[in-house]
Amino acid sequence: MKKFFKNLYVYLIYAFFYLPIAVLIVYSFNATKSRVKWNGFSLIWYKELFASKEVLLSFYNTILIGVISTVIAIIIGTIGAMALYNSGGRFKQALINLNYLPILNPDIVIAVSLVALYNTLKLPFGYITIILSHVAFITPYVLFNVMPHLETMDPNLYEAALDLGATRMQAFKQVVLPEIKEGILSGALMAFTLSIDDFAVSFFTTGNGIQNISITVYSMAKRGINPAINALSAIMFVIMIILVVSINVRNNKFSKKKMLIR
């Protein structure tokens, strides 16, 4: 009991954050539009949600942009992590600090700078600009997930594979990749989560007629509160929970593996 009261403020903080979401999810199953009175269980708002062409198209765009951005980020982030791992001195530390900028910068700063860049390059706004924008801010998350796995790998394994006759590509596939695949998967999950969750960068860098889920929710809210938004938000919350749990499970496995190695 003493422990409960000692941690009461922590429970209150969590309640402050998650009770509104719980209420939102509950009322997404309400039979009417009322947000103050329960009128029975119903899936009407979920049916209305999946009957909307606008929502289905934005969901397709979200997944498409997220998958393409994540694949590109995996390639760039993995190559970047290997390059940093093999470099040293102040140059390495400077590049690591540089990769922290997209993580530490507010989304609005990233969005406005990217808009200025695209206008300078005269790039037409559309799928290309929004995908490039997502790649720009999610790649560091892949890089920083791969780096620890490279640092725990025996540096002699790659050279030994080359000495035994393997080509550089074979050595990478057979030796390096199995060692860092958990980091790549964790980074990919984190990158994909951030991509489908993003609003500010997507809103500023998208083209006419191209909307992801977050932009669609914003547009629907501007037209008036629709209980279908509750249903959409509930689905997004569940997807995020699944992805976050997956990331944590993988990170815990890696932490245990690292402790065993030590």
C-alpha cells in the first residue's frame, strides 16, 4: 500500500495521458454521435470509416509512403552506420552529432526547411517530395539502431571471411548482416512508426490530392467532429501500440544478448 501511494503521482500522470484515449476508443463504439451519453454498442462508425473512399485512399498513401520511405532509410541508414563504424576521430563524432539534428529538431523546423529546399530545386510537390522528407527524418533512427549492433560485433569476423576466400558482398551477407539484422529490424519498425505518425512534415511537403491518415484526420476535424474520427484514431492507436511493443521486445532481446556477451 505504501508503494502504491509513493508512486501515485506516476499513476496520475499516466491516467492524464491515457484516459482521454480510452474514452475516445470507448465512444468509437457508441451507437450515436453523442460524446456524453452511451447509447449502446455499435460498429456503425467503423463501417462508415471503411466506406469512405477518402479514408481508404489516405490509408493506402500512408502505408505506401511509410514502406517506401522505410526501405530507403534502411539502405541509407545501414550504409551510414557501417561507414561511421569504420571511421574514427573527430570526423566520426561530427557526423554522429550531425545525425542527431533531425531527431532533436522540431518537426515544423524540418518541414519549413524542406519546403524551402524543394522550392529552390523547383521540385513539384507530390509523392517524391513527401517520401524524400520522410526519409530525411527517419534515417537517423535506423542508423542509431544499427550502430550498437556493429559495435558489439567481433571486428575480426569480416576480415576472416575475406581471408577465407569470400568476396566483400558474400562476407557482408554471411557475416555482417546476421549480426546487425536485429538492429535493422528495430530501426525499420521505429522508422515506419514515425512515418505513419507524422503530420507536420507531411502537411507541408505533400502535393495536391495526396493525403496520409494524419492529414485526413486534420481535414475531417476542421469540417466538424465526426465519430468516424474516433474509430480512425482508435485503429491508429492500436497499430502504434503493436509497433511500439515490437520495438521494445526487440530492444530487450538485444540488451540481454549484449549482457551475455559481456
